[in-house]
Amino acid sequence: MTQLKSFRLLWILIPAVFSWNCSQKSDNSLELEGTDQISYNFHIRPILSDKCFACHGPDANKREADLRLDTEEGAFKALKESPGKFALVAGKPEQSEVYHRILSTDPAEQMPPPESNLALTPDEIELIKRWIEQGAKYEPHWAFLKVEKPAVPNSDWGINEIDAFTYRKMVSKNLEPNPEAKSHELIKRASLDLTGLPPSPEILDKYRGFSGENTYEKLLDELLTQPSFGEKLAVLWLDISRYADSYGYQDDEYRSQWPYRDWVIHAFNKNLPYDQFLTWQLAGDLLPNATKEQILATAFNRNHKYTEEGGIIEEEYRIEYVLDKTNTFSKGILGITMECAQCHDHKYDPFSQKEYYELFAFFNNSKEKGFEGDVSQSKPAKTPILWIERNDLDGIMSFINHPDTTKLSVSVMGENDEKRTTYILDRGVYDAPTVPVDASTPKSILEFPENTEKNRLGLAKWATDRNNPLTSRVFVNLIWQEIFGKGIVKSAGDFGMQGDLPTHPELLNWLAADFMDNGWDIKRLIKQIMLSATYRQSAAITKDHLAIDPDNQYLARAPRLRLPAEHIQDLVLASSGLLHGEIGGPSVKPYQPSGLWEAATSGRGTLATYVQDSGNKLYRRGIYNFIKLTVPPPKAIIFDSSNRDRCEIGRNRTNTPLQALVMMNDPLVLEASRVLATKLSESHPNEEEAIDEAFKRIVCREMKPEEKDLLLDYYQAQLEEFKSNPENAKKALDVGEYPMNEKAITPATAALMQVIVSLYNLEETITKS
């Protein structure tokens, strides 16, 4: 009954929030600002892809009339069925058969055919005409062009260069930017973006109004130095690197890779430049006089699943592991879908199957095996192993609170002395080798330098070369996605032909070039974005926003984003005072419904049964929750966390009733509410002050008068109910393992607890806006 009343209160407190799920095609009217030149990449190819490529595109099996419009060579050759005519004649639309056919009203000639229902709009026809008049110039794919730093446009609005680019796009769409958000909104937004934690009441008071020395920039500087910065950003990278605490497959036994997770946190906190960050992970073991830290970083390559099932074909699984490494590198670092070329030449992007296996060859010389014993013989790490002892990696991992952890092992990379021959595999099948290939990289991206070693270290140098068009673009886009909810390129893991076009192509180029020009400095990049007026706008939605840009592609307002799963847990723990802030260490097993692991296990191994932790381990940040690949943490999955069984570039954000049920019934939320209610009851003389403090801690602002009245009324109603039924007060407070003061088991504490539960269930609480 108490929970139902709490739910009814939410309908009063939460303003109506509408969401739109608008599926929009790429914006064919994208301007390359400041020019009337029609771009094949940004104007013409999206039209041809939508309307023409089905019959005249890259798929040879479906191609009609031997006409190919996706390549310059195909588009300008003489038509097979119409001798003397050409699909395109540069500068002459009236002599171009393409233009003639799209204007035709004769069903026998009209293209696309009427029955396809793909007729071009007048605007699209005009664009094609202008493109032909300008020479019908084809371009290499935009993402494969070298990153050049464009000139910053003049602007009447904004704080830094980012704003000049975004404002020009807003103006072109008849949008006006929102005013700057209120100080408490910016403080909460910045704290969540930089630390994944809500601002403390002390921080809110210190930076209120950003007056005097306590400026917004100083707030950012303070947050960037917090150890929690690395914990926050590491969640993104752990999704990419598919970090987990078990091996996956049938037996899904324990693995001790957590020192790698701690290294990622440490690397972000000490602001290791991104080019070094990548190099150490790809090839730290191959660096001259490699340190244990550099070798540890190569665990990035070993985070994929491993089988421990007897009777397997070892080579089949060894190949699977190398495929996973190859695909993680191409998707997570280059932002391309190279895995499509495992079985055949890529249908859309300029990657051959041969090039796929040339990339595969860089990872094919690892010492790891396909099978290293069944679950009864399992080791915490698979060979080759890095043994880490106490103080080996001082400053990265904490053994202080783990006295039993004096020595542990991590799966890292190691090269065979004798180079393994790599073959193209027919249809990608492990036992169907055909032609041998040498290690190399896709030529359409960047030629592999002749004087560079053909191993993983050479691959790292190639990836971080100033001329590589993808690595910096992909990373700055990931950071933009982390802050704004979606990247400048929405398909953050696919910068290829079938991916989304950038909404702000020149801004993406400027950021990528500036990032490299300034030493691949991650903290500088993040601060630069967060200092912009674009970031600092309010999230208020106007009629113009909804009519012109419901998906906020053009950034005339700040986005409203529900927090990721880990940070919802972190917010609850931090605001209640329960958070145990230890950095690093073995993963922990928090509250979880019973029977989940047991229902999905083979019954073998140490992880067949879930054994919940106790004490401070229950109150660690979400990044430290134990991830078993076959049964990921259920609460996190409900809030759209990654399964971690493969490289993931971004997470979905869904909205289901299960999420509301979690927030209302999760033991951690109820325990945190009980603990905070107890503390506030002891430290505040009356319920009004206690509710004020709870609201400020959880919602991160001052209450409005009408909100205070509602909450006080709700408190009084709950107090009367618990006074009438004291046994219900005891039941409500009897949740969680945190010790309970017997003197605090009162109707007043129980009533305050219910108010706090309601605050945690507010949409505003778990939303960054």
C-alpha cells in the first residue's frame, strides 16, 4: 500500500514528458557551409543510395543493365543497352541519361520505375541537375579523406570555436539557441558528465551562481581532477574492450582481468594521451623495454570469450579469438564494419576479403591457444600470463584493502617466435585456407608504410598516424556521444558507406584535427566541449524545436538523457552517503535476485552459484559489479548496459515499466532511502529540514514551494499510517544489510524513508538535462 501511494505521488511531482521516436533519413540538404558546391558525399550519394543503388549499386547479383552508379568508372562508361549514350556527361545534364530518365513520365523509361515507389522529389532532381552541371564529380568517402582543419566560421554567438560551427547550422535551419542553463543545472550536468556522480550539497553551494572565483571553468577543473573521472569514462572503454569477469560460453568460469579495468581508470585519470593509450593496449608488450603496466594494457586484446568445453576443435576457437580481436580493432578504434569482409568482399565499403585477412594477420601470431583445459583445470587467466605482485603497479591497483590478494594473473598478449602464416579463409571457415597473405591495412583508409614493422606495434603506429583519417574522428565522436547522447556521426561504430552522415562535418573535422594537434589530450578535449555555449544551453524544449528538429540534431538545446545503469546505482549510493569510494580491486557481487546464475549454469566451476558479497563491497560503484557473461547483472541490463560479450560502441536508451519497478523495489534503492532517512532524522530537528536536505542531495536543487507542500503532505500521510500500524514501519525499514540503529525504528523514520524513495523515483533524479 505504501509503494502504491508513493507511485501516485510521482504522477503529481513529475511533469508530463513526451518522447518522440522519429526515424529520419540522412539529411540530403546538408550544406558544406559557405559554398554552393554540390557534394557527392553529402548531397548526391544519399539520394542514389536510397533510390538507385538497389538496381545500380555495389551488389553485382542485383545490378540491372550493367549500370553501376556507385563508382565514377561505372557511371561514366557508355550504356550497354543504349550505344552512344552515357549515364552521366560532366557539365551536361541534358545529355546525361540519368537526368533524362528521372525527368521522364514514360513508365517504360522512367527511373526509378514507378512500381518501385522510389520517385525522386523535385528538390532531389534539382540537386542532381546542379551536380551534373558542376561536373558530376565523385569523391572518396568522406570518412576516408585526410583530416584537415577547416577555417572557423564567423559567429555572432558562442564562447569557443565549437559554437561557431553549431550556430551556423542552427541558423541554416531557422533555429535559435537556448539561453544558458541555470547554475544548479550546469553543476549537476557537469558533475554527472565528468564523474558519473551527483554534485554534493557542498559543491552546489560553492558554485551557486558561478560568482567570484568560483567560476564554471573552475568547477570543470575541480571535477577533472577527481579520481571518479577515470571511473566514469572507463565505462565507455570497458564496453568497447568487452571487459568481463568470466570467460563466457558454457561453463563461464572466473577470470582475473580486473587489473586491466583498473589500468583503464588509472590511464584516464593521469590523462595518458590517446595515441599512447591505444599503442599500449594494442602492442604494449612489443615496446622497447616494456614495463609491466604497458604489458598489462594489452589485456585489451584478450578480453574476448574463451571456451573451456572438452571435445572442441582447438583451431576453430583460436581463429574465433583472432577474429574477435580484428573486429574489435576495426569497430572500436577505426569505426568501420570490417567483419563483413570475413567471408567475402565488403558489399558497400572498399574492403576486400584479402584486406580483411591482411588485418587479421596482425593478431594471428599470438601465443594463446584455442583450448587450455576444461573447467576442472581452469586458471584465472589464460596463457600468456602476466603475474602481478603487490606494489608491481603502484598507483594503478589497490591491494591495501585486499590483504589476501598478494599475487594474481592476467591474460595479456605475447608473440610466437616463429611467425604463423595467415591465409584467406574460404567463406571465413577456419579449416578452409586458400591464399597466404602478409600483414597489411586497407588501402582505402591509409597505405601501410613500407618501413614500418609488420606487427601489432606497426599497426598501432599506423592507427595513430596523423594521416589516418579515422582514429581521431572516431574518438572525438565517441566523446561527443558520451556528452550529448549521440555522436556527430550517429552510427558511432560505422563510419562506412552505410553509416550515418555527420550532422556537422566541418565541426567533426575541426575537433579531430585539433585533438591531434594538441597531443591527443583527452581531458582537454572534454573540457573544450563542456566550456562551449552549445553544451551550456538549457534543455527547455520550444515549439520550434519540436517542429524543426525534434531529435535535436542541430543542438539548439541541451539533450535530456537518462543516466546509464552504472551511474544510476552511483547516484543512489552517493546521495545517500552509502558509497564506498575505494578505487579498483576485485569485482564485487551486490544484491541480485536468487537463482539466476543457477538457472543458467552448466553446474561446473566456481561460478555455478551466486554468492553475494557483504559489508562495504555492497556499496561500490557500478563499474565494479561482477559481470558474468552468460548472466550479466540483471538490474544493469534492464537499464540498457552492454552485455560485454562483444565490442559495443554505444548503448540504447529504452523506457520500460521494468525500470520503474527496479527503482521502486530494488533493495539497494530501499536500503539507501532507509539509511539516508535515518541520518537525516538524527541530524535535522524537523521533517521539513530533513526533506529539504534529501531533495538537495538527490535532485540537486532547491525545492519549489509547491513541491515542498506536496512532500510534506505525503510525509504526514505516511506518518499517520505508520503510527496506526507500527509493525509496518518496522517491515518497511527492514531492508538491506547496512546496520540499523534500533532507536531509529520509528514511524517518523519510515515515513521519511518513503519520501526519499519517491525522490529517487522522480524522472528528474535519474536524468541529465
